[in-house]
Amino acid sequence: MRHNKKGRKLGTDTSHTKAMKRSLVSALFLNDRIKTLEPRAKEIRGDVDKVITWAKRGDLHSRRLAIAYLNDKELVREIFEKVSQGMFADRQGGYTRILKLGNRKGDNAPMVIMELVTEPVASKKKAAPKAAAKKKAAPKKVAKEEKAASKSEELAEDLGFAEDGTVEQLEAVDAADKLEKEEAAPKKAAEKAEKAEEAEKAEAVEEAKEEAEKAEAEAAEESEAPVKVEEMEEQK
């Protein structure tokens, strides 16, 4: 039974395992990334988080604990300075990332790249709806801008301007737009008047039909009245 012996079996004795883990953690803080075996990377992940937690505290006791573990004063000083300047400030854990590379040729051991996660944390809940709204609104704006640009280019070509974006061109385009709107206004008014007249005619036709139907119904009732009186007299 392996009493009081936690952790993975890395194929080494206790002293060798401690030295190996210390050297891997030091190499990771020096180079920001290392290439090692997957079990070793998973085994030192907790130790890396522990050192960064000490650096976040920043007091003398935490610094002495880090020096006792890494056995390198300069490296501990660099780690504490980076953390005090804002590194890992918005993270509450998960300071490392493991990327699998596949198995090694020869002994078929699983190889990975372990690196420090230095990018800031992105908020997901609040940023997602705004991003979706911007994505939905962008195509409409782009389409409107493209239509306006194409119209201005066509008007500029009709007016004989070779260069695009000049003051004279813009003034001429604006004047041409105003003229087009003024010319189109009477046409729109005439179309509206025609539609109103057609609607009035349709209403008048419907009213005439209703009156004719009422007159026919009244005439039918009047023609049926004498017949009903004669039938009543015969029954008496």
C-alpha cells in the first residue's frame, strides 16, 4: 500500500521527483512554455498555481516560501515583479495551458507543450449580445453606404467629373439629388391622388351594389305580400 505517498508515479524515487518538478516549474517561469511529458505537466500544474498565488499575496512570508521551493532568488524576484505589475490580476486560477503534441517516437510517450496563460480574461455574458447586435446591424449599414456611394459615382459621371471626392463634385451631386427629389414630388402626389380616386370609385360601386340589392329585396317582399293575403282569405 502507498500510504502517505500522493501524486503520480513518474518512474523515479522521491528525491529525484522533487528535483525534477522544481526544475520543470523553474523552466516554465523562465521561458513561459516548456515541452515535456503529459503526466509530468499535469503533476506540476498545482505547484505553478501555488507559486503564482504566493506572488499575488506579495508579502515577505510568501516570498520566502517561493524562494524555499524554487531555490532561485532572482527568478522569484522576477515572478513577484511581473505579478505586482498586473500579470494574472484578472484570473482566479487556471494559470497554465496544456497542448497535446501526440506520442513520441521510440517509447510512444505522450508529449505536450505547457505554457503560461498571460492573455486577459474576456467577459462572455455582457459582450455576447452587443456583438450579436453589431453583427446584425453591420450588413444593413454597409448596404446603405454602398448604395449611396454608387449613386454619387453615377451622378458624378453624368455631370462630367473625373476626380472623385472634390468639393465641386459633392456640391453638384447634392444639387442633382435635390432636383431629382423636386421632380419626383409631383409624380408621387399624382399617384396618391389616382389611388384615392380609385378607392373612392370602388367605394361608390360597392354602395350602389348594396342599394340595388336592398331595392330588389324590398320589391320581392312587396310582390309576395298580396299572395300571402289571398292564401289567408282562402283558408278562412
